[in-house]
Amino acid sequence: MTIQTFQLIWKVAKELIAEIFKISLLSYLIFYLIEDFFPGFVSGFFGINILLGIVAGSGVFTVVSQKEESKEGEGKEVKNKIRARDIVFIVILSIIAGGLICIKTKDLGKLGLVISIISGIIILLMSILLLTEEEKNDQI
Amino acid sequence: MVDKLMKFAKIALWLVPIVFLFWLFNKNFVPGGILTAKCDADKCSKLAAAFATKEPEKIIGETKDGDRYRLIAHDPIYFTIKTPRPFAKAKISAEFANPDNQPVFNFGLQAANGAYVFKNVFSQNSLIEQLEKDWEVIKENDSYLFTRPPEQVSDDKKDDIEKIEKKPIKKYSSISDFANDLPPLDEVRAHNYDLSDYIRLKDYKPSDKRLEIGNTLRGPHEIVTYIENEPLDFKFSFQDINRHKGADNFSIIVSRGGKKVLEKKVSDDGISKASGAVKDLKEVKIYLEKPAFGAHTIFIQAKDDDIFIKNISTAQSLVMFSNHIYLADDDEYKVLEGVASKASGVLLSGQTLSARTSHKGALQTITVDKKPLILKEVNKEYEFKRNKTQIGILQVAIPKSDVYLSTDGFFVFDRRQFFNPDLGAVLNLGADVPANINYVVAQYPKLTELSNGWLKAEAEFSGQELYRDDKGQYSFILQVPGLPENKRILKLRKIEVEFTKEPITVFNLWTKVKTKFKL
């Protein structure tokens, strides 16, 4: 096996495992959410912790391999700017998160509604803050 | 090329959770209508829980053929299954080896009251197994008909035997053939087999004349009649006296052996006030072209005593009134067309008779088998008990009518209308078969023999037997009585439950959604 072939396989494996991480993490979150609302829907037929194992394994591999890559690519300029699309996405996610909290705290009545609205706002502000921080860091 | 392959691989990876989600939907909604859960020696379905919890240790063995099994030494074996939705039927099966000849196996399912409904899947009976070897056998699923074989006699004894004429034993081609044309009951024994639905009244022939009962009767009544090779044909004439408030609609229910075969609703005459106004007679026909033979009960379920039966006309010749009769040919009810005071007479089969009246004008002396029974006060029960010399049907004479009579037997208006609705019974098989018994009919489920000495027991639960608790669980049990006491063991290879329900199709999907969400 030549070095080029090995490098190609390594690159493909890294990319695929990173993809597996994304897919398994998203799937885990969705299945966890479904399981929370409909107990037994997933766990009655499949051990959801298996998926968590895949998330952890692929996540560790992805982080380690990405670090190596970033070391190699140091000095390269990356330009991250907040776009309108990001804001819309964050708002939608905050609304969904607030809605979920509202459903889970509906037994508390009006207090539950207040908690969910505040939580939604906090999620929204924190997300914007994170993005703007990254942008500021980039500018420095 | 590599980029294309990568793209293809990524699409394939994204498809995995989507397919998996569809698989979960399929498992949860069971659109195909079948869901299976099982436990074997090493692992259990995620739906199953509490498997064999009475075993203190999980001991797993392996046969020389490589079959792994769970060693069972305690009774009973529990098995709980949580299903995502309710099912109409559940078939439970267990595969095991029975090295110590455990003789009894019962499957059970926990009912709503916490008790188990049991089904015997095997109960060893050495007499039945002996009959299987020695007598002629007709086997239909788990049902057996054993017929005594003709006696084998040696040639030198033949001459002596021929002098004694013995009735030949009738041969039947099937068990239903036998049940529908039963031999004399004293030649039959049964084992776990109910023949009561097949026993006929001896020498009964349908009548070609209609029977008319013209006595006026008040309120609900229960009529018992016998039918064989004839339609069930009753015509009732009703009238509503409207003395009580409320509508007087009611049902007439025909049942056989406790099971409803016909229900007819009779509507109110339109007067719901307690006005005492009376409308015209209402005729109601009860007709069944080809009812099953046997005793039928007709319940006239009038709510109160406003409904009067003015006439009963029937094609049946055997007609009896069960429990009570309320004779109402009295001036008290002269508002009803043609009703006037007159003496009545009935025949009584019961051991006791109670009589009461609600009106002063009907205080009287009733005679039961020529013995007086004096009604001195209204709304008070007066009782007659027959003595040892009073046998058979007794004559009851009621000079003024308007009397409610009750008994632990039956009332008839004519001796020829009486019959014993207890048509006889087949005795159960005992420890041996008496010489006069020529037939033994049995329900004898056996264990299915699989390869390499494994056995299979199965039972099915459906309808009201199938109770799913509020956690969505069905609790099964395999009862093996005497297993630990006799130090027997079972080698349990697999236990499986197959649940079935109506599959979801495009035709019934909307109906199901409407039912679920009460649209």
C-alpha cells in the first residue's frame, strides 16, 4: 500500500466517521425526544444506549482527527460571519425548545408557560452570544 | 470517482436512521397485525419482562445437539409482555423437554381482577391413553371419540355367544355425527367434553296445531319452550295500562343455553304519563326459521307491571312459565279490552309456591293440590310447601285471579305443555370404564412432539380473556403443578407469544383514526 492510498483511505474514513457522528447525534437526540414523549416507542425494541455509544465513539474520533487537521492548517484564515439564515435558524430552534419545555411543564400551569418563554429567550440570547463571540474572536 | 463514492456513502448513511424510524413505526403501530415476543435460554425480547422470576438462579444448559435451554425447577413460570397497543388474540407457546414426565401443563393469563384465567394444555390421563390403544378412535384436533371394539371370541365359544343376542354398537363417522345423534346416555362417558348442547328430548315431535294461551298476564315473564326440527314461532298480544310514569318500551330476548339468539325491541304505545289511558292491542311476532334444537328461553323484559300479555299464540307445544306468573284476569283491569274477573287454574312443578296480591278485591283462598292457601292481606307473601306425598305436577286453583305466583319450578296451563328442561347429562369418566359404556368422548390436548425430544405446548387467549393492564402489559403464566414438590425439572428452550389484531389497511385507516380520536 502506497502512502497516497493510505492517506486517501484515512481521509475517506475520517470524513465518513465525522458523518456518522453527525447522523448518530441527530438520531440520538430525535429518538431521545420521541422516547421522552412516548415511553417505550424506541426502548421497547432497541437499546438507545447503543446509539449513544456510537455517538461517543465517532465523536471522540472526529474531535481527535479534527484537532490534527487544525494543527496542520494553522495560519489559514477562516472567515465566520453571522448570516440572516443563522439568526432564523436560531430563532426557530429557540421556539421549538421553548415549546418542548412548555409541553413538559404544562402541569405547572401559567408558571410553566413563563418558564418556557424565559428558557426560549435564554436559548436564543446564548446562541447569538456564542456566534457573535466567535465572530469577535475571528476579528481579533 | 472517490467523491462520487463518498456522496453515495453519505446518502446511504443518512438513510439508515430514516429506515430505522420506519422500522420503529412498524413495530409500534403493527400495521401488519402481528407482533411476536419471545424468550429463549440466553436472551429475551425487549418487550418481555419478569421471565421465570421464581427461579433463584439462571441455570442454562446445552444438549449434545447444541440446543440451549433454561433449567426450570419452580412453579409457576411468569412471563410479562408490554405491547405498544392492545391486541385481539394472543397465542402463547413453549418449547421444552420433559425428562421427569411432568403430567400437567396450564397456560394462564392475568385477568382484570388479578386472578389468572387458565387453559389446560396437557393433563396426562392414563385411562384415555389406554383407550387410545384398545378402543376404536376418531380423533379431530384435540377431541377424541372412543368406541368399544367388537368383542373377539374364539371359535369354540361362538355357539354359546350366538344364543345371547347383543345389540351391535353403532359406529359413527365423526364426532359431530356422534354428538348430533347421541346413543342412549347411559352408554356414554365424557372427559373434559360438554355434550349438554346435543342432548334431545326423548320421543319429541313438533305439533301441527297452534297453542293458544288466552289468560291475561301482567308484567315481565320468562317462558321456556322446547324446539326440534321446527321454527320458533310465537305471537304475543300486548297492551299498556299506563298506570306508571315513563315510557314502557321493552325487549323480548330469546336465548339458548344462556346465549342470546334473538332480541326484539317493542316500542312504547306513545303514552308516557301515568294517565291510565289504554291504546289498542299490539301484536309482536317472534320467529326463527331454523333454530338449533333444545330448550329456549323467551324473556319478556317489561320494566314494570304496566305491560299486559293478552294472548300468546305459538306453534310450540311445550310452553312453561319459569319462576313466576302474574294472572291478571280481574275487574281491576277491566279498562283493558275483554278483561273481567274469572277463575284461573295453573299447574305447578316446583317444590314451593308463593302467592300475593296487590288489591283487596283479590283476597281469596287459593287451593294447591286441594289444600287451601288463604290470602288474608294485600302485598303479603303466602307460602305453600309440598309434602313428601305430593309428587309430580300439582293443580293450583285461583278463584279470583289478580295474583302473583312464584315458584322454584315451572307453571303450565296444561299437563301436556310440561317438559323437564334438564334434558339429562352425560356422566364424567371415572377411574375405569364400566361394562355398559360403549362410547367415551374426550377433549384431550396433547403436547406437540418436535425433533430431538423437544415438546411444544400452545394456548390461545382472545376476547375478554385478553386483559392488558394500565401499563400496557399482558401477564402470562405457565403453571406446572407439582414440579418442585416432586423434584422434577423442565428444560425450557423457548417461550413465545404471537399477538394478532386486525391489520391496518387504506380501507380501515380512517375508521381507526376516528375511533382513536373520537371524531
